[in-house]
Amino acid sequence: MSIVIPAQGLPALAPATVESSNPANGSGFQQVLEHVDNILKQADQLAAGYAQGKVGLTQAVLASERADTTFQLVMAVRDRALTAYQQIMNLQV
């Protein structure tokens, strides 16, 4: 059994992609952080737009969830990097 839900005018959601890093433009991680910052700012703008009645609830909630998931991912990567750094610093040489 399969259930088909119509799109109802929602924009197609695509996973976030990071372009290849160019040494002249900074580090790849810096570009990722800038991309995450843009996603968070967009979610804030859509939330403000919803409060003003200019943006639909669905669009605001989707942007908020995308921003939350992206932020959680970045925090998980940061925690992993910090743990790896601490393990390296604790190695006996």
C-alpha cells in the first residue's frame, strides 16, 4: 500500500550542498559555517514574515526545521572534532 500526498504548491526541497573550496576564498569549513549562517538567517526572516502575515505557516516551519537540523549537524561535527583533538592531546609521546 502506498500513500501519495500532493505537493500543494510547496517548493521542492533539496539537500544542502557545499561547493568545492577554493584556497583564495578561505577554508572549506569556513564556507560551511557561512552557509549555515545563511540558513539560520533565512529561517529568522521567514519567521518574522510569518509574524507579519507575509509568509505561510508551512514555509516558516519548514525553514525553522531545516535551520534546526543544520545547526544540530554542525554542533555534532564540532563535538566530534573537539573529542578528536582532546584524544590527540592526551596521547603519550
